[in-house]
Amino acid sequence: MKFFDRTALAEVLNQGVAALKLELSAAQKEKLLDYLALLNKWNGVYNLTSVRDPMQMMTLHLLDSLAAVPAFQGAKSVLDVGAGGGLPGVVLAIALPDTKVAMIDTVHKKTAFLTQVKAELGLANVTVYTKKVQELEAREPFDVISSRAFADLSDFVTWSGHLLAEGGRFIALKGTAPAEERERLPAPWKVSGLQPLEVPGLDAERHLVFIEKSIEIQ
């Protein structure tokens, strides 16, 4: 576990939130720092991320996920597939407290961590599932289904399409926006939008890929 300099991390978070023009309260920022502290603490035992330095975690994970938050505003319910250590799911749940956020992963130690985060941070809008997304049966479909570095886009939509509400959409967080993946999407899915993201402090490509049902095929 690397040294956690909360004061320095808070400064970077504040600068990042300002650069992204997000409206987060002091309490929300404290929860994000609490989450990062838990990720740093548990990572030593559970290997939740290959990034070991908390300052790098702040940029590569927290600010990276926060950059995507505006795309999720207005969603009533979001499913984060292959949630891992909670990115972007936990960040969305903190930044958008009125949105229900479900996170699913097949790895029990990762969902155990997410359950602990939910309890310690008091995230009443979070649900955690330990299973394959193909096997998940939801009482209500989700407005948005998201993933971050989870799988090929075709697999992502094929495995979780049964959980998407009518008129809903997929939002995949990607580094580059691979054309070959987008072209392989099975009917009736199509890419409806591609949005480059500027992550404060990160000199690397980041994109959101929006996928919806093609109206022509319906």
C-alpha cells in the first residue's frame, strides 16, 4: 500500500473537478477521496488495479471516470458491467446520487470490495452483483449500461443487451475508439456517437462510445 497524501490528492481532485466543470459538493469530494483511500488499502491484498500510486490512481481512475459523468446525467438507472474496483460505477454513484447504480463482476473479491465501499461510504443508490452479466435478471431494465475496458464492443452488447430498457443506450469508456470494433457490432446495434474526453493531467486518448438500437432495422 502506497503512502496516501490526502491533502495533495484533494488539491488535484479540486483542480480536476473545476477543469471538468462538474458541480460536486465538499461532501461528494470527501467521499471520492474516501473511495480512493479504500482502493489504495484493498489493492495491496486484492490486486484491484495494476496502478499502485494513489496520485496516479487519482488521474488514471478517478478523474478519468469523472470526465464521463456528464454523459450519464439524467439517467435513472445505470449498470456498470465488469465493474472491477468500481470504475466508473462508484464514481458515478457518488457524483450522481439520484441515479441508481448497479455494478456486476464475476470475481468475488472485487464485488466484496464494492460491497465494503457501499457500506463504508453509505451509498444507498448502489447494488452489487456477483455473476456473469449474461445470467443477470433485473426486475427493471437499465437506462444506461456502461463498461470501462471490459470487452470487445460486440461481446459487451451481446452479453448485456437483454438488460437495456427500450430507448436506452450503451456507453463504453474506451482509450482509443477502435473502428474495427465498431464495425463488427451485430444488428440491431449501431454506434450513435463518439465523444473524445479530455481528462485533466492525462496525455492519452480517451473516448466514450455510444451504442443504440438501429431504428432502420426495427
